Amino acid sequence: MDTENNILQKALQNVLDLAPGGIVIVDETNTIVLCNQYFAHTICKNNKESIINQNIIQSTILPGQIKKILIFDDELISTNHHVKQCSFQYSLPDNTVVYFRIIKTHFNIEEKKFIVVLFMDITEQVIAFRNLKKNEQKYTFLLNSIPLGLLLIDAHTLEVKECNIKALELFHYNDYVDIAGKHIQDILPVDDTKIFNLLKEKFENIDNYECKVCINNQAIYLTVNFLPVTLDSKNYYIVTINDITPLKKAHEGLILYHSQIKYLLSAIDSILIGVSSEDVITHWNRTAEKIFGISEKDAVGKRIVGFNIPWEWDKIYIGVTNSIIEKKTITLPDIRYDSLYGQKRILGITINPILDENGNLLGYLLFGRDITDKRINESEILQAQKLQSIGQLAAGIAHEINTPAQYVNDNLHFIKDAIHDLDGLMNDCDDLIKLLLAAKQIPQRLQIMLDNINSKKQKIDYAYCKEELPKAVDQSLEGISKIVSIVKSLKNFAHPDTQKKVFINLNAMLQDVITITRNEWKYIADLTTNFKNVDIMIPCFPNQLNQVFLNMIINARDAIQEAIDKKLIEKGDIEITTYMNTDYAIVAIKDNGIGIPEEIKSKIFDPFFTTKEVGKG
């Protein structure tokens, strides 16, 4: 029997020695009755024989930490606990730190109580766990450092399983437990719920889903991405959430700013064309649309070089080049362009380079204003000033001529009257001479006087002078009358300039113009008037209207001259007709000249349009 017990004990000892951890059996007297090789050699750094039968309390070879663990545990037995576990950190004699899982249990043999203590080496697990914890902390730190909200949701239930701190802050949750288990729709209360159905139906990636949600009565804009992943054979979505509210508001502000700029540019009554440094049109305001008939959408994005703007490109190119090279504003005062109606009009263009803070060219702006009316006004003012100067000169000349003409006229009338009186006296003298010559005898001295008188009469051709002298005086009176008439017309034509309309006799005005221009047409045309009303009083600016009538008569003269040069007529006819038509005075000036060619009839009222050579008028 003892032999069998020994065999069993040895077999048990061998089994214990094969165990990967330490095993110790202690009786209730705190005596080690059995231990295995691992406990003796690895933990205690001793042999089994020295340790077995050692009293734990009295032993000098057992480490103090081990003693505390091995002491008989009355509490384990009294509470009927079958197993008691704890973790234990232990420093080996060579200062190597190991970790054990201590498992205590108890059993009875013939009313003797024993405790079994198992030492399971968990050093690798502890180190692995600690490394895992470190990695977990690292990843948690990284996740919480990401400025995006992160959620891990179940792909089937769409319930939240994990989240980072940013997600809690974004949706105003205090702790993970407040958000865990919630449906994604509770987190993202969007109006369009199709996205959630799509997540369930199709386990696939959804990028850049933009939505607007209301959280705590505050609207925020989000961009959400759903990334499908499989973890431990289960499907999830990693949800990244980016708060784009500041960006959205900035974008809306930028849109508003651009809208305000656009309306501001549209309100400018000048042409504004923005061009980039690559010569691409970036801005095209409403005035440019109106003047050129080209819409903004048809202009923006096009290269300005060769773009269909009907203006003087050669001058524009030079201006732009100079502005870019010199980096300063260039003004082009008179750029001609074709209006939508085919008229030739004038633009004042200013070219401004756009430079950054370093002086690098970003582009340039073309400002333009239609200055046609301004140029017309300037021309009219200049013409009026010229007319005023000419009028003042003409008035002065007329005044200077008028004074001697008046006394010449008076003297001629006096001479005419004197000739008439002398003619009567001379007739009486002739009769007396005839009587004396008929007498039979006259004194010698008287005879000598009669001979002298007859000799002088023959010498001065008395008969001719007597007949022609009155005619010469009459012709002189007629000439001086014409001079007086021309001077009067010149004075009337040079009417003092006035800022207000005055009433003028239309027919008298035309007659004065006819008189002044007579030398221009009298050799090539006959001019007739047909004034159907004696006096037509009209309110007008006399100087300007005089100039109009003068220009029309001169134009008629030029048309007739051209017709004569082309041998279409031998002599011209100019007819001027005036009459009243209810509230209007009608003036019709007709000639049989060359006429207006059909191809330029539409342009005759264009500003500054002319077919005449420079300097001809």
C-alpha cells in the first residue's frame, strides 16, 4: 500500500512539475506539503526538497512577498468560496519583474484542510495588455485630436457604437453614454431621410453628403462621409462629420459681397470691363451690355484680344500696352465706335492697371463713357464762340462800312438833286447862247466868250456828259443801296448772342442769309424765294438758326457745283419756301444738285459725320 502511495505521489509530483506555472499546497498549519519544480526553481530560486515541509511563517528561504500569498487563508474556507483570484507583481532575485495570476482553492482530506495556490505567469499578457492600453490611448488621443466628428455606427441598425470627443462637442453631448445606442437620424435630424434608407439598403461608400441640421435652435451646416468597414465579421460605417458652418457663412457672405459688387458695377453708368493678366475678360457690366449689345455671359471668360467690340482696336492696344509697361493710368480721350444702330459715336476710355502689393500685374480695368453728346456740345460751343467772334467782327465791319456808306449815299442824293438843278440852268444857258448866236451883231468881247464856251463844250463832250451823268449817279445810288442792304443783312446776321429764345421774322432772317451768301451761288445758280406768309415770327436762337440756313444754302451750292462738274446740269436752281402749318413754321430748301447717295442717307444725322474734305466745311 505504501508502495502504491509512493508511486501515486511521484506521479502527482511529475504532473505538477509539467505545469507551466507554480503550484503549492499548504496545510492549515502553514506548512508547505507539496510544490512543483516551477515554484521552487523559477519563483523561489531553490530546490523542491528545501522548500517542502517548510513552515511559511518560520521559513528563511521563502521571499516575504511569497509568504503573504501562501499563508493559510481562513477566509477562503469560512466563506465557502471555492476559488479566489488576484494579480501579483513579483520581482525575481535577478530583479526581473514578472506578473502572476494567483488562484487559490481548497480541499479536505480526512478532515484535514488544504489550500492549493496556483502561480500563473501572465507577464506576457500584462505587457501585451499594457502595450494595447498604450496604443489604445494613443489612438484615442489621435481620434480626439482629429478636428472632425467621428462616429462608428452599426450598418444594420444605424445605432452609434463609438464616437470621439469632437462628435460629442458637435452635437452637444456631455458623455459617450449620452450618445451611445442612438440612431444616426437622432444625431442628424435632416429633412431628407432617403440617405438613411440608402445606408441600410446598400453597404457602400457615400461621400460629401451636405446637410443642414438644427441643434439647440441653431442651424449648422455639415458635410458627412460614410465609409463602410467590416470588424469581426460585422458591418459598420465610420462616419466623418465636418462642421462647414463658418465656411458656409463665409461663402454666403462672399456671394453677397460679389452680388453687391455686381449690382454696384451694374449701377455705374460707365462701361466697366475687367481683364485678367492673361487677357481674359473677368467683368462686363450692364452699361457695356447696353452699349455694345453683348451680354455678360457671352463676354466673361473670352479673351479680349480680338473680341468683337466695335471700337478702334489699334488705339486700345497701344493704351493697354502703355498702361501695363508704365504701370499707370492711361487716358484715351476720343475712341470712335459703332453703336447698335450703326452710328459712329465717341468713347472716353481710361485704362487702369491692377497691381498687387508687390507691384505685380493682376490685370487691368477699362472704364469708358459715351462722350458723343459732350463732344457735340463742345463743338457747338466752339462754333458758337467762332460765330460770336465772327459776328462781333462782322458787326464792327458793318458799323465801319455803314458810316461812310451813309454819307456817300447822302452825297449822291445831293449830287443827283444838284445835277437836276444844274441841268435846268444849263438848258437856260443853251437857250441864251442860241439867241445870241442868232443876233446880227454882238459885241466882240461877247463873241469871244461864246466861242470859248462852244470850244469847252466840245472838249468835255457836253452832250454826252449831260446825258450820262444822271445815269451814273443813279447807278451809284443803286450800288450804295446794295451796300447798305448787305451791311444791314450782315448786322442782322451778326445778331448779339442770347441765352434765351427771341422772336425773329423768319422771312427777313432768310433774306439776310441769302444776301450774305449771294457771292457763293450767284455764278452757278438762280435762287428764288416763295414766302407764302409775309411775316412769320418764330422763337429761336438767332445765331444758331442763321448758321443752319447758311450751311444748307452752302450745301446746296456744293451739290449744284458737283452736278455741273459731272455735266448733269448747266446751271442750278435753289428754291426756298416758307409757310405756316398750324403751330409750326415750315422751311423747305430745294436744289437740283447731285443729291445724297443712298448708302449714306442713314448716317447724315450721325454726330460729326461729313463727306467733305478736311478744311472745306
